[in-house]
Amino acid sequence: MSRVITPDICVIGAGSAGLSVAAAARAFGVEVAICEEAAMGGDCLNSGCIPSKSLIAAARHAHAIRTAAAFGVHPGPAGAPEGAGDPVATNMEAVRAHIRAVIAGIAPHDSQARFEGLGATVIRARARFTDPRTVVAGDTTIRARRFVVATGSRPALPKVPGLTTVPHLTNESVFDLGDLPEHLVILGGGPIGLELAQAYRRLGAAVTVVEAARALGRDDPELAAVVVARLRAEGVAVLEQTRAAGVVADSAGGVRVETLAADGTRRTIAGSHLLVAAGRRPNVEDLGLEAGEIGFGPRGIRVDAGLRTGNRRVYAIGDVAGSFQFTHWAGYHAGLAVRSILFRLPVAERRDILPWVTFTDPEIGQVGLSANAARAAGHSVTVLSAPYAGNDRAATAREAEGMLKLVVGRGGRILGAAAAGPEAGETLAMLALAVGQQMTVKAFADTVFPYPTHAEIARRAALTYYGKSLANPWLGRLLRLLRAFG
């Protein structure tokens, strides 16, 4: 039997962005309907952030066993010499069980039961606009005051001859593997590709990454080189400036990838499994966007700075809104939408405060503006740096690769930061606060950091801002004058 409901807000999509809007609205007593035909929690919970970081955690344990000898620790009885061969045996079924257990532990927070307990109406069906003011989901017609489209994104398939005809994995299926791949070939050297490449290599698979441009192309080239060098040292074959020219299945059930390098070199890579990690595309299909008078294109739904579409009743947030595809950015979008819808406050997306981290080992990431972006925006820029080789905490763990860079503007204001190094994401989280609150290097130079910590590197970089002052001859004269007075 059909029904008509009139909530204050209708959220289309129960991923990170949509559920954040729904939870915030219900906290203020606002009537909310949520439409979702797939799994609650979206990509991040079910096939993205949570399973990938769970896999990385398992792989880190395997790596720790292999490298324990450098610390005087060997697998086996106390005092036993290091054994021959690989001391690690990976049980992929157990790894998969670990991943599923982590997901299961978080899932109740995003569940239908929780949101119905909060008072939201949850409709487990695909939603479609039938006109600018109406959405239909299953047997329910929804006429809300405001709509929020938060349908996320999905893996994109590059135009590689033969790709659609051979078995291949994406982030939506790779975590279901019950056996360790013998040789995993990955198309794409971005964050997803390199995180999974290192994880599967540490678990014991042979891994080859094929990247048409530069691996981690969005990151600072000097810092990206640190990460790529580590992956290669661990045995991952990273082929940069190399595109996949074709894919065919082989008689053994694997794949053969034909590659073409920028210098014209051709080669064939035989793999047992193929993983496609070549970007994502927004989920805009079958939403009735035309009927809703909502503009969209290949990058997603078109929105203004306040995340409103051409239909002023409709907002689009998260991956589908055509900007950055990060869970934390989706949460940021949700906060803007809530402030605009509930309190009629003017809001505008600030892309100059965006942080991101790729959870390889070492981690790499950025917050705010790069030096080039800051200069393009008209800032006078100074780049400060500090190597992890000078960080005592990094030295204790034999993880001294990489560095931190601070992008500093007039008056010492921190405009951005980038890092590649141990737990770089934690240090960048602190610097995200500094960028968002327009703090200066003085705040870090004056702060007493606990010792020894990785975060100390931020103070070390900040102190270099004052290096030129120390060489100022007038400062030397002032000091001599003060000494003259005893």
C-alpha cells in the first residue's frame, strides 16, 4: 500500500554524509526520512576506509614479524637464531574474519535500527525525483521541505581494451578474497592502489602497480618519492609513466596485462588477480535528476559554494557533489548543509583547509594549500621543512625516512602542510587545526611538546622560520649591548 510522508528533510543515501545530516537533524528534533537501497553505512564502512585500514593493520603485524630481527627480536623460542625463509604465514580467511569483525563492531552506529531509534523514517529502496518537490522510494512518496542527495561514488573502470571481459577486483570485492593472491596486478597508483599494494605485499603476495602518470600524483613529488621508494624496497613493482594497453584472460584463470611505457617500451605482466584502483565516479544514475531540475555532469551534481543545486530545495553533499572524495570531507559537507537547512545560516565550502592522508607506511598527506597553490592565490610563501631523521621518536623505531613541510605566508601564518613519515596523519591532524584557525608558526615555536613524540617535528619546522633573524647583525649588536650592562 502506498503512502505519502512530509518530513522536514529527506536524505537520499545512507553513507557517511547522509547519516551525519540525519543524526544532526534528529538531535534538534527535526523530522527526517532516509532512503537507501544498499547497505547502511555506505562505501566507507562496507568497502572503503574501514576494511582497507583493517587489512593494513593485519599487514603491519606481518611486516613487524619480518623486521623484528633489527630490534634483536626473533620469532620462536627465546635466544633462537633467525630462521631461514619467510617467518610469516598468512591465513586470508582469518584476515577476512578480522576485517568483518571490525565492520560488525562499527555497523550498529550506522544501522537502520539506530536511526529508527533516533526517530528517523528509514526507507530501504532507491529514491527518484519525480518533480522538483517530490521523491518516490518504493511505495513511499516523499514531499519534504528540503532534500539532501548523498549517494556517494563507486569505482571507475578505465577504458582499457579487454578489461570488461576479464575477472577483476575493485575495492568493493577485494576484501572478500579468501585466498592470498599469488601475483596481484593493480591498475592505478593513487592512494587506494598503493595502500592495498603494500598491504598485500606484506601479507605475502607478489604485487605490481601500473600507473599511467606519477604514483601519488596529487601529493608533493619529493614526499611521494619517499613512499614509492619504501614500497619498492619491500618488493612492490611500481611502474610509473606506464599505461595498461590491454588485458586478456589466460588459460590458468589469471590475467595478462599488456603495458606501454612513456618511452615506448612494451611488456606483458602475468598476474593471478587484477585489481582496478583507477579513481571513482559519482552515483548520479537513476535518481531522476532531470525531473528534479538538478544539474549534473561527469564529475557529479553541480552545486554552489553552499552546496545547493539548481533546485534551491535540494542540496548535494559528499562524493556525489563533485569535489573531494573523502569521508571526513563528506562529514564537513554534512555540517554545512545542516547549518544552512536548520538555521538558515550562510555557508560556503572552504577547500583551502582540506586535509588528506594516504595510509601507506610511511604515511603521506597534506592539509591546506601547497606552495604552488598558495602562490597562485597571491600569497608570499616560505616553505619550512624538517626531516624525520632529526626526530628522536622516529629514530627509536628505525623509521626516519621522510620529512614535514610547512607552507607559511605573511606574518608566519600557516597556510598548509605536507608530510611523509611515521604516523604523519596524526601530525597533520594537529596542523589541520592550525590551518583552519589561521595560526602562526609562533604558536608551535612557543608550545612545549612531550618528548619523544613524532609531533615534535612540527615545532622543529616552525623554529626554522626564525633562522634569518638569528643571522641579523642588529640582533647581535643588541645582545652585545645587553651584555655590557651585566
